[in-house]
Amino acid sequence: MRADLAAYELRTGLALRAVAHELAALPPSASDVEVLAVLGATANAAPAITAIEPRSLPTLGQSIEAWGLAAGLREVAFVTVAPERVDATIAEFPGAHVERRARHVEIGPQDRWQDDRRRGAPRVELFFARDAATACHAAALQAADPTRHAAELGALFGYPACCVAAFVAQRTRNDNSLNRYLTAARTIAPGPWPWELNELHLRLVAFYPCAYDCPAAQAVARATVAAIGNAHPAIPPQLATALTATVIYVDHDHQVWLRCRAEPDRYDAIAAIGGGRALPALVAAAARADRLVTADHGIELHAGAHAVVEVVPLPLVARFG
Ligand SMILES: [Zn+2]
């Protein structure tokens, strides 16, 4: 891993954990100003000028792993589900062989998975393949050491080798907010990036791309969308509309999705994604502006010529189009 990326991972991981820790420590009576301050955000009092709309994402009918296996995009589909979801999940893979492994999963703030597989809620890992030997082989590799066997597992799961290599090179892989920051940090082009790789909420790929414009990752996502479209022609255009967005991503629990139609970074609607403590205040602040301005040190949200919101340090700004 590049030295600058390793330093960025350490720094960003620490900053994300500090935000989660400080939000959890706030008293219930904390004001919006205090709550926003934890995110590094300040907002002026101003009237709302942009509509806050409910987020509407199409439902895909079944998991992207099931779509991918059926379309021949992967030899093995791997999903982790709650015990009560096992039967319904198996029904998504008619004719496939399944291997099961029990584990526990504890998910903390910001979608951070604890490494200890004995802590948390019971979950079942399911490995589906057309033949029993392949499903069993993938389950054995995952149980032995998923990092050491990442290249082979990635090939079985249909993940591009470049994306697997970049993910394995990270110091850590269990913090899904940090994983997004790292994918963005590896992306050279400023964007907009292909909407098919907007995996910040609804994912069309089951892996982290090496970059948000990785052609191999985009090919996997496009093939998945095509498979969905063959069965449900109305869904791909809905996906394109929903996933074309500029996203202010503080962490997994604090996402502000901006709809920019007329010109880049000028928005006419916003949507809140996540369940974070500071999200309602952040979205309400964003509604007082209609233009995103990014600088090296952070972002500003402007209404006309005036900055009404500032967020420092720079959150992840992801533009998908
Ligand atoms: Zn890649």
C-alpha cells in the first residue's frame, strides 16, 4: 500500500471513531449547534430554500448476489444473514448448492464490524454455487483465512482482481465508512463517477471497488443491472435516477444526497440517508442552501453568494453521474 494512503487510512479512521465516540457521549439535551459541531459543521440561521425529499430507491426483488449468480457473473455467491432470513435467502437461489457457517456479528456505529466472530447477534454465512464442491471449497477458504485466500475467494465471487488487491492492501477492512473514504482516496478522477458504482447505500457490487471509476468494477455492476433489467425492465432507469447524486458522506450514518440537475454542485432537492444522531440537523442545514462549494480544507454550502453551512475537515464528497 502506498505510504500516503496508509497514513490517510490511519488519520481518517481515527477521525471517524472520534466522531462516533463524541456523538455517543453527547447528553440528550444537546442542541443542534452542539450536535453539528461534532461533525465539524457550523450553520447560520437562514430560511430553508431546498426541499427535503424522502429517499426512494427501487427494490431489486432479490440480493445482487442472487442476480449475479443467476447471470453467470460469479461461481459462488456469499451472503451473511440473520437466522430467520436463511430460508427466504435460500429461495433466491433455486437449484444452487448451499454451504452454511454459523457466526456472530456485532456492528457498531458507522457500519463498523467487530472482528471477533463470537460477539454480537447470531448470523449465518451462506455460500451458494452450482455444485457442492465449489460451495464447500469457498466456505473452507473463508473459514481458514479470508485475507490470505482473498485472491482465490475474489475470483470465485466474481470480484475484479484489481479491487481485491486494493482492499487486501488496506490496514483494516471492517469499517465500512472508512472503506468508502479509501475507495475515494484511490480514485484519481474528480468525477462524476459512474452511477453504477454509487454503492454508498444501495449496492450493485458486493465488493469495494479499487476506485469509484474502476472499469472492471463498472463492468460487473453494469452486467448486474442488465440481468435485473432482463427480468424487470423498469428497474434500471429507476436505478440510474436514484444513484445519480452528489453525496456528502460524513460516515455511513450521516449521508446527505444532493440532486444536481441544472449544473454540477447546484442542487434542487436533498435526501437524508442513515440514522445518525446529527443527520436531521445536518440535512436541515443543507436545506438552507442550494450550492456545494468544495475547498481543500472542507466544504461550504451556499445560498446565493453567502455560505450558510461549513463542514471542516473535508467529508467525503462523492459525485456520481
Ligand atoms: Zn478495480
